Amino acid sequence: MRQSRIMSLIETVTNVVVGYVLAIATQIVVFPWFGIEAGLTEHMTIGLVFVVVSLTRGYFLRRLFERCRSDKDAPSPAC
């Protein structure tokens, strides 16, 4: 069964949102260990940059793997 593009996007967004919350919590705990001072706004901004990168990466990798899976009879050059 193929995963639709919209379901790929929903799965990736859910994964990234959970990762974002965990990243912010981790930054709040870990940054002080390394002497990095950051307020909540800075933590959220740093996290947001990584969210955009992660969301983009996750979606395109998911679509690549879906293409490879569905093209078993005629593999694309990217597979």
C-alpha cells in the first residue's frame, strides 16, 4: 500500500513537532553545561531553524523512499 503525499507530510510534521519540543527541552538542560546562556526566545528560534531543515529533509527522503518502493518493477535512477 502506498503512502499518499499528504500522509507523508502529516507524518513528517508530527515527527518534527515532537522533535522540536524535545530539542527545546534538551537545549534548556544541556546548554548551561557548556556555558551557553540563552533565553526561551533564543531556544525557540534555534529550534525553529532546525525544524525547517528537518521537515524539508524528512519529507523529501520519505518521498524518495516511497518512489523507490513503488518503482520496484522499473527502478528510478535515484534508487
